[in-house]
Amino acid sequence: MKLLNMFFLLFLPYIAIGEDIDLTFEYNNIERELAVYLPTNYSQDYNFELLIGLHGCGQDAYSYREALSEVAENNGIILLCINALDDGSQLNKMMIDDRGKVIPAAIEFLSTKYNIDKKSVYLTGFSCNGAMTLFHGLNNLYDFKGLIPFNAYLPPEYDNKYNLESKKSTCFCSGTIDGNYTRNQTLYNQLKANGGITYFNSMPGIGHTVTFPGFTDEMQECIDFINQTTTKVETKDSGELLYLNPNEGILNVNIFSNRNKTEIFNLLGETVFVSNNNRMDISHLIKGLYIVKVISGKTSILTKLILN
């Protein structure tokens, strides 16, 4: 019977998980440690988005990789955490000199080993390096897709160092009982007042931590916000999203991609039509005003539709 049990165990289905990879590279004659996570779906066949995580002071890249790996896995993106040279404050000091350039250098180094879409790089940082995330991201150290400062510690001496004119998609995550909550709100309001593309993800009852159970959900909400505000959808010919042939009652979604989902809602918010096709017969809908939601890849677009 014991032999039979062993035989059975050998043929249990294999559950795929991502891979932790530890790398080193030299920057400014100093060897730097990188903690990388490759998602389960990684392939050499196409380029992957990249999430860069900068751990807080007193932490390390390896524990931060563990905290962020679920987010990377869920979104099918590569994760890169850069280890500090000391307790983490060295990363924070990058705000006032050229040492922050280790970030684009690390991106270039990693792109020699894995397929990375260098135009789709997110930057996130916790605590003291949440401030560094804002500084380098808003001041264009690299053309990041979006910024996610997480419970950022924002020292008063850096108040005049953030580019408040930036239009970089920025999603603040801050716990309501974190000591920096008010200062994060202030910076968010300043960016918003200058036309910034920003969102404040308030976390009720959360203090200065990244280890609480809702951590992954909060990060996901920010990634979704950045995707919705940065992804461009290419339309055909006229550039109009929708084209309606009123004589035939045919609605066309005017996007190059064939992997779209279209939902139509009435003014009560009720779903009246759903289709995965780019050409749809909606002749059965009564006259009136509708809201159309087109989902293309990771992008959602809302627009009005009037049927006369």
C-alpha cells in the first residue's frame, strides 16, 4: 500500500508558480543586488511589463519581492526590487544626487536577460522610498508608465523638490492612521490642482506597513488606475471609437484589436447588451441615450451612444 501511495503522489498535477531570481550587476564600480520575480506566464515570445519595487528603510529587496510577487503574478509582469547599499536610507539619499540613476541602469541590465517592454515600467516604493518614487517619477528620471508611492514618508525638507507640473499617472496608497497620511493628501491635492493624473487610495485603519492582508488589492487598484489612464487604443480611419449604421442598426467598434468586449447600459445602469464582436446588431434597442463600455486589453473606455 505504501508503494501505491508513493506512485500516486508522483502523478499529482504540477502547480506552476513564478520564479525568484537573484542577480547582481555593477553600477559606478559598486556591485548591486537585484531581487527579480518572473511570473508563471513568462515567455521569450513577447515583451513583458516591469514593476520596480524600492523597499523601505530597514528592509531589503528580498522581503519586498515576497510582498509584491502576488501582484506581479496576477498581472503577468516582471518584478524587480533593488537592494539598498545599507539599511535603505541610501536609496532615499538618491533624491539629492545622481545615485538614483541606478534605477534606469538596472532596467537596461535586466533587459539584456529578459524580454521587457521598457515603455511599460511601473515604479513603486514604500516609506522613505515612497518619497523617492515620487521625486524620481515626477522629475522624469525615466519615462515610467506610472507611480505608486505606498505609505510614503515625505520629509518637510523635500517639499519643494517634487515637480508639481508633472502629468505622470500617480496613485497614492496611504493608511488613514499612518503618520504621513495628511502630507500624502497634501501632495496629492497639489498635483491634482495642477491638472495631474492622480488618484488617492485611502486605506481605512491601516498604519505604516505593507504587510496587511489587503496589500495586494490596494496595489492592484493602483495598477488598474494607471492602465486606464495611460493605455492608448488605436482606432481605424476616422479615429472615432464607435460607428453606427442607423439604417441597419449595426454598431461597429472601430479598434484595431479583435479582442474587445462591449457592454451597453441604460441610464438606470442596467446592462442591456453585451458582445465580444466588433460588429453588433443593436436594432432591438429602443430609442434613447445609452452608455457604452468598451474593454480592449487592460483598457476600459466609456462613451455615450444616442439612438434616434
